[in-house]
Amino acid sequence: MLTVNNVSVQFGKRVLFDEVNAQFKKGNTYGIIGANGAGKSTFLKVLSGEIEPTTGNVHLEHGKRMSVLTQDHNAFDNYTVLDTVIMGNQHLYEIQKELDQLYANPDPTDKEVDRMGELQEKFEEMNGWNAESDAAILLSNLGVSEDMHYMKMGDLESKIKVRVLLAQALFGNPDVLIMDEPTNDLDFYTISWLEDFLANYDNTVIVVSHDRHFLDAVSTHTVDIDYGKLNFYTGNYSFWYNASQLKARQRAQQNKKAEERKKELEDFIRRFSANVAKSKQATARKKMIEKLNIDDVKPSSRRYPGIIFQPEREAGDQIFETENLSKTIDDDLLFDKVDINLSKGNKVALISKDSRAITAFYEIVTGNMQPDSGSYRWGVTTTQAYLPSDNSKFFQEDISLVDWLRQFAKTDEEREDVYLRGFLGKMLFSGDEALKSVKVLSGGEKVRAMMSKMMMQRANILLLDEPTNHLDLESIQALNNALINFPGTVIFTTRDHAFAQTVANRIIEITPKGTIDRLMTFDEYLSDKKVKELREKMYQ
Ligand SMILES: Nc1ncnc2c1ncn2[C@@H]1O[C@H](COP(=O)(O)OP(=O)(O)OP(=O)(O)O)[C@@H](O)[C@H]1O
Ligand SMILES: [Mg+2]
């Protein structure tokens, strides 16, 4: 069991956590939710010991092992794949390395022989002789083939790398497994595998995610971080969401009689329990809800950012054209023969089976990468604002948010503090929040900062590569509405189905054999028989 005692965390004047007490028990999967910047990542870092709380402590039961899915994809670049996985159990890995050194010595001293015996015993206790084969099995389950097991991490493509890091976290069935937004970097196949794995996992899992589907598939408990506290609910995300909606409705109708309110709650619980039973086939472990504490559900402090994209001027008729674009990365042909001609007002959902194809396309048409063949042309009256999927290079400097945004101002008026702070305020950075260093921003806060940059550019074309990945639900909704209302042209990619359906009026799929291009909604595209046949042929 993992216990949190009186933990408080404070950054400057801001109290992020105030006297938090909590217990995380064996067999449960805790889905941690909360607004961008609420403190989820910080809380996980306190649990894993990466940062010290201002007061209080975290206690892991004696003899238990904790494992963390690392966020830094390059941390193990100099190690082989197999070693990287085994390093998931640091203690075991160290014993193995020391033993290897001792074995390599042809003439050991008595002391060294003693040490060898001691280590061998420990190694055996930890089932060390099976470590390599266990690691190999785990890797193969995750689709990392055997020819890669002895390769250096640095030589792997990123899609495979994240799977190895996942195998590292899961290696040796840790008693407590901690993961921060694991699905962001995973492909669809691996996400499904992870959902099944976690649903059947018998130890403690603590996972932060904004992915509703994933949370529903894996979590037995939901922990909402809000007002500097942790609020625990027995049940998955949908349960928490519906319960909090119901609570908010009831609160809005204060005068409703207590009797009526109680009945409504009971009905809700009955309906919800039925749903859980139905979805049981999908997730083996999800148990019936034993104790529903719906009465404790509080209204949340979440707020909607004010996202409005206003082009400086309208674009002419020439918008954007590509001719015969192609790109190969790591010997994989990502797309070929891409011929696109956009018209004014097109809102294009750009899709592909391979997310590398999408990112390469955006990088090429924004001038950050060279195509292998072909060309592209933006209309002379167009201006583009681009949200890349990886924004890390924008946040390297230790400067305040206000100074950061000032770099993108075009006029003297825009360079004024008042103007910049007004802008940041709309993106929920008010007061001292606008003065903090961009280096400490949370994942979602970075995307919000990028949004304010894009809003200030006042472009008439928006390009967005997975904008919804790090955002909380309120921000996704605000962005969704902003794109629906945007008078210009949009090219975007998202895994959020509802988002794609409500924004796109044209779907373009880029494949190794050319494009599929349809003026229809996302749902129409997915259910179109001809498109389906075409898709099968074009990825062969
Ligand atoms: N060292 C620091 N100094 C000052 N503020 C910090 C520091 N580290 C984090 N913060 C702030 O604390 C808040 C919580 O950050 P955290 O990364 O934990 O959020 P989060 O809940 O994980 O958000 P997201 O959903 O966007 O990932 C943010 O507002 C962040 O800017
Ligand atoms: Mg975070």
C-alpha cells in the first residue's frame, strides 16, 4: 500500500496541494483527472520521490517496489533494448551488472568469491535468471521484434522506443505502477494492448490521463484533483462525469425536495451499475461498484479558456496546393503522390494510419522539413499559424510567460504588458500566473500558451497537429467551438472523434499510394463503403 500523509506542495505563493492524505491500495487502478495545471504531474512526482513535498511525506509499504513510466524518451539512448527493460527493476539490474563484472575476472580474490555467492543468492531470490526471457516476452507482446532486442535505444524509431519504455515500466510486475499520460505517445494498437493489460493487473496502478476511453477501460477509482485536494470516487471516469453533471443540475435547482433528489440519485446509481456490468466483457477486472459516494461529488473549479481566432484579413481564392509530395522516414514510405487543392472555408481533417505521416506532412508544408519529391504552394494572401505536435523547442528559455508571448507581437501596441496580459488572462493565466517561467508550465498550459501565440498571429489558415492531446475537456471544448466559428481555412488532426466530426467538412487521408479526398463529415467518411475499399488497397 502507498500512503500519503499530510502532503502540501507550494510554488512561490501558490499552494498546489494543501494537507493531502490518501491511500492507494492493491488491486485498484486509480485514474487521476483534473484541469490543466491542477497539479497531476506534480502529484505523481511527489509519489515517486522525484520532488520533495513542502510538508508531509509519502510512504511505500516495506519491501514493495514502485515503477514509473518515464516521460523522457531519450534517457536510455545508450543502452540496448533488453537492458533498458531490465533496468525497470533497478536493483536487479545493478546486481546483474556487478555479477557480470565479477565473472569476467579470471582470478577473483576470496572476498570477491564471497561477494559473488551473496549476489547470486539475491539474484536467484529475485528470479534474475529469468529476467532476460521475461523481458523478451514482454517486448514481443508489445510488438518489438527479437531482431531489435540488442539494438541501442538511440537507433530506434520513436514509435518503437515508447513501447520499450512501456515494457520497462511494466517489467517484473511492480507493486505500484505510475504513469503520466501514457496514451499520448502510443499508437492505437499499443493503447488497446495497454488497456487490456491494466484491466487485468493485480497490483496498484496510478495513471493520469485526459483520454476518456482509456480511463473508462482501466480505472476502478477516479481521483479528481481540484481546489488543492484529492477527491476519491469508486468508479470509472464516466461514473464520475455523470455523477458530477447530476450534482450540478441538482444544485442549480436548490429548492428541489430532498426526497425527490434522493430518488434521482438512486435511479442514477441503478442505471450506472447496469452499464458497468455490460461493459464487463471489455475489461476483465472492472468490478461492480461497491460503494457509490455520489453525495461527495463537488462542483468543479474548472474554467473555459477564451479561444477566438480572428484573421487579420480574408484570404483570396488561391489557398493551398501540393503536387506529388512524398516522404520516406526510416525506410518506411509514409506518403506518396499527395496532390491537394484547398478552397476557402475548407476545414480539413487530415488523417493517416501512421501518425509519422501526419507530422511529416505538417512539418513539410510549414517549411521545417524537406519533402523527398514534389512541391507545395500557399496562396499569396494567406498567412499560416501552426501548432506542432511537439512544442518543446518553444519552451527552452527561462523567461516569463509575458516575455515569451511578447516575442510574437507584431506592433508596439501588442508589445505592451497590458495587451499581453489581457491575452494571457483569456487563456487562464491571470495575475502572478502570467509571470511564471515558461519552463515550469504543465503539458496543457504549454498548449494554451501556444494557442495565445496563434491567436496573436491572426492568420487566415490554421494548422493543428493533435491539438487535443494535452488539453483538459474544457479547453478541448473551447478549441472545438473556436474552430467551428473560425471564418478561415483549417487543416487539423485529432484523435478526438467528436472534435473531428463537428469541425471537418472535408477529409483528406494521405497514404503510401496517394490521397483519398472527400467533401464529407468524419462519420460519413468512416462509414462510406467505397472509401473503405479504397483504404484497404492504398495501405497494401
Ligand atoms: N517549479 C515550479 N515553479 C512554479 N510553478 C510550477 C513549478 N512546477 C509546476 N508549476 C505549476 O504548477 C501547476 C501544476 O503543474 P502540473 O504539471 O502538475 O499540472 P498538471 O495537472 O499535470 O497539468 P496538465 O494536465 O496540463 O499536464 C502548473 O500551473 C505549473 O505551471
Ligand atoms: Mg501533467
